[in-house]
Amino acid sequence: FYGSMYIHVSEAVLSQIYTNLTNEVFNNEAAMDCVGEMTNIADGTAKRKLDIFRLNFNLSLPKSIKTGQLKRKDSMHLRIPFFVIDQKCLFELSVVPK
């Protein structure tokens, strides 16, 4: 199997996360770096949690893209909604057989 992980957040949520991580005012240039960092954190956590199952998988470097630019393949999706500053966000994992 191979797959993809997506984290969908609004610009307001991204701005709040960016400010919390950097203590700086949000700017669009750094926004995609912030998304990449969030993905790295999620990837690392997932890998640590799944290591107990001794699964053989590799994680690639994350790519930060806007939701509207996604080019999804037909696959199984696990979608987990969550809320940040009262706004709905989405964690999405897709799995495709090789």
C-alpha cells in the first residue's frame, strides 16, 4: 500500500497555529512552511504509534499544497474531523494498493 495524509485547516486556524509556533505575525509566505511542519509532527507521531505493529513503511517529505489544488486518486479515505478555535478542520488519510 501507499497513501497520503492531508490536514485541512482554514487560514484563520493556520494563522493561529503559525503565531503559536513562532511568536510572529502570520504572513502568507511562511504559511506553507507551517503546514509542512504540522505534517512532519503528524507523520512522526503516526510512525511512533504504528511502530508497535512492526509495519514496514516509509514516510516521504511532506508537500504543502492548498486543498483546491489536490489531485486525488480513487482510494479509501479515513477522515477525522477536529476543531481549532471553534473552526472545523479535517485530518484525512488515503490508502491505495500498489
